[in-house]
Amino acid sequence: MIKTRILIVDDSPLLRQVLVDMLAEEDDLVVVGIARDGLEAVALAKELKPDVITLDVEMPRMSGLEALAAIMREAPTRVIMVSTKTTSGAAATIGALEKGAIDFVCKPRSGSFMALREVHQELVAKIRGAGRAVIGIRTRSPIRAAAPARCSDKIVLIASSTGGPKALMCLFETLPKGWQVPILIVQHMPVGFTASLAARLDRVGAVPCREAVDGDRLQTGLALVAPGGQYMAVDHEGRISLSNGPHHQLAADHLFESAAKQFGAKCLAAVLTGAGTDGALGSLEIRKSGGVALGESESTCTVYEMPRAAQEMGGTSGEFPINEIGHALVATSAGRLKGAA
């Protein structure tokens, strides 16, 4: 058995030991090194060449963000950030995902041994998922803004997971100013992180973006991000509802199917990078209702599972690299993209 080799980076002796003990229980994972701060992390990343690094966000001497930048520059590696559930921690984590981190886990608010053990299954699953991930997003050509678009009667729906924050930022950089369509986004994230993501998207793109609140209405020229841990749906009047959701259904599928039911052929969806199958069933419902769903191509996906599932199920009618998908969405909304049906 080929084991995934892991470097643990954290300034807390307790957390370092808990992580070592947890990962020692997994037959396919092995800890090959431990670092106490960012400087040690960079040195060990170059020396040990691990498959995955777990990297604390807040550390002395060199922060997690500084260490991440150095690692990506000097020894590119799959990195999972370990973040606190605070506003500053969330903002730093979004910045890390933009700079190349694959995923993140949240430290529990309590530092007790039992509380730390609660993240065991999540961390192990994300380490295994990181092993399948591509380091960085590969684009075929420089990012360029899509052509100006006229008002459209479409409603745009976007699903993303692992690698999604960076992909969404790339997508938003290509959207034209004044694109008069409502945009709804589901990005798999825990509570407290999607507000920071929406704020980052609002800064990088020409389309305003914020986190959705229950009772919002669809608004042309505005993007809304579903809050972490909640399901978002839209009714026939364009009213947004947020809930704990039906546990039998995935979050993007829930949004896509609600929109397909209410808006049919007006729906225009994109399934971006991510682990799992969320968005596949929903994109199929959109296509059955007369709408269009597109997928991100494998060439730029961090994890090519969600787009693959949508394609294999027949939900998406075409795939595009992330730096071109914005152009495809704008062209489709204006009826200029042939074959997207």
C-alpha cells in the first residue's frame, strides 16, 4: 500500500500531538514530519517533499499565509489550512484558498482533547481528497473580461466545492460590469466562512456579491452566496429561502432543482471544481426543464468529481476551463453560444 505522507505544522504542542495520534490510526496515512512554525514548515516541505501539509493559519515567526506563499513558490505541495472559527480566521483562510491551499478544517472552539478529536473524520477525509487534487489551477490563457452583455431573463446558478473559492474568484474576474442577471452560488463551507468569501468575490469582480439572507429576492446584477451550513432555494416570486435543508439532498442539487421547478428554461447553471456529486442531479433537472448547465473542464479543476458526475449523468452540455466559463455563461445568456442546450 502506498501511504499518503503528511507534514503537520502547528505552534500548539497539544494539537500537534493530537493530529499525530489521529493520523496514526489510519493505515493509508503516515506523518513524516512536524513543524512548529512557518519557517520550519518551508524548510521541511523542501526537505521531506510530503504529499500533504496541514498548516496552521496563525503562528509565530512566519504566519500560515506567509508560509503557504513560500511553499507554493519553492516546493509546491497540497496544503490543508487549519483555521479558527473567527472573522479574522475566516478571512485569512479565504486568502489561503485563493493563494493555492486545497482545503481547510476548523479548529474547535474548545481546546480540549475530546473537542479536537471531533475533527478526526473531517480531516482524514480532506487529506485523502487532497491526495487526488491538482496543485494550483491551470489556465490555458490569460484571464480576460467577457464581452459586455445586455439584460437577460436568465437566472445563473453556480455550484462548487474543493478548489471552489479560487475558481470562483477566477470566474468573477471575467464577468463583465453591468451583466444584468441574478446569480446564486453554493460553495461547500462551514458556518462563518461564506461571508468572507462573498466579500472577496465582491472585491475582485465587477458583479456585486454578498452573503444571502432569508427572504432576499433575486436581483439582476447581484450575486448571492448561500451561507455555510444552510440550504438555499428560490420560489416562483424570486424569493430566497434558507433552511437546514432536506438531509436526503445535497445543497447545490437543492438549489438547482428549486430553480428548475420555478424558472425552467431561464436557468443557466455551472458546476465547478469539487469532490463528490453535488450539482449532478440538479443540473440534470435544469436540462430536463429546458435550461442549460455547463461544467468546468478537468484541465483546470482542483478536483474533477462534481463536473464529471454532472457530465456522466447528462446534466451538462459542455465543459470549459475556468478562465473561459464566464465567457460561456455570458454568451449563453445572450443566445450566442451554439450547442449549449
